[in-house]
Amino acid sequence: MKRNTVGDAFGIAIAAEHAAGALYRGLEEKFAAYDDLAPLCHRLSMDEADHAEWLANMRARLPADHLARRVDAETVTLLQAVQDISIEKALAGI
């Protein structure tokens, strides 16, 4: 994370929701033959898209000065860990 602002944190959180959606879509494909599991994975992917939209709407409502505020070191560490998650590696391990 370059600037470590609230706005940056929202951007990473939104990207993480999209990545989680991609993971569930990948699981849906892997488990397409399972009538009970594939629809669950699909629904979870849709939930992640809803989460991303909710976060984007929240970010859009915040004033610029709030978005420019710095986040604490613990949040930076957490967000960097989120950025390091590889969906491809996760799916390959299943």
C-alpha cells in the first residue's frame, strides 16, 4: 500500500471482495458436478460482489478529507496480507 490512507484501505478492501468472488466462481466451476455445492459457491460469489458494491458506495459518500486520513500500522499490516493472497494458488490447492 503506497499512501496508507483510508481511501487506499477502501480500495484494497474492494479488491479483496472481488478476489473472493473470483475464488467462489472458481470453486463453482470446480464443483459444477455437485448439485448442492455449485449453487452455494455461486451465491457466495454474488454476496462478494454485493460487499464490493456496498464498500464502493460507502467510500463514495465519505468526504475527501476522511479518505485522505492515514490508517494505523496494524491496519496497514492486515491490508498488505490481504493483498498477498493468491486466488490462483488457493484454487490450485483444491
